[in-house]
Amino acid sequence: MVAHIRTCWAKDDFSIPPETPKSEVPEDNNIQIQFYPNPVDDVLYIKAINFETAFMRIIDINGKIIKDRITPQTNFEIDTSILPEGIYFIQLTNEDFLMHQRKVVVVR
């Protein structure tokens, strides 16, 4: 088993992607997205400025999609009271397929 771990985690098995040239990274300094409160215990509020969300996804720490939702508004709420305590990722995607992702901690 130790040999297997060494094989999986050997330095040669990893490739670090080259830095993305700045010309390929879309920049829109006017976009602001707030997630609050974080950590959250019952309701997470999302407020987006200059970013009209078309789609929202909640993913747990293991990569499992918990919820997909169409959200054609810039401000909305997520009821987190049904989620177990843990770390989640909230992905917001707009009509231009620009995506923003934030880590959210659900506490009880």
C-alpha cells in the first residue's frame, strides 16, 4: 500500500499548468458578488453587481452536485438549513458563461 501511495503522489505524476497569459483572462472590474453571511447557518444571501446570474450550482466538498437552479436575478437567497454542516462551493454562471465560484461554510 505504501508503494501505491508513492506512485500516486510522486512528484513526476503532477504537472503544473503554465500561467495563463493575461490576454486570455477576461477582466471586468465592475463585477462584484457578495456572499453573506459566511459561515452561514440558515440563509445565505447573494448580491451581484453588474453580473446577472443565469445559473447557480451548489457542490459539496466531494464534488457532488447538491442543487442546480436557474436564477435570472442579481440578488437571491439560498436556504442552507437543509444542508448538513460542511464546506460547499457555490458556482454562479451568467449568460456569457462567465463563472464565479465561492467557498461557503455551513455551520450548525
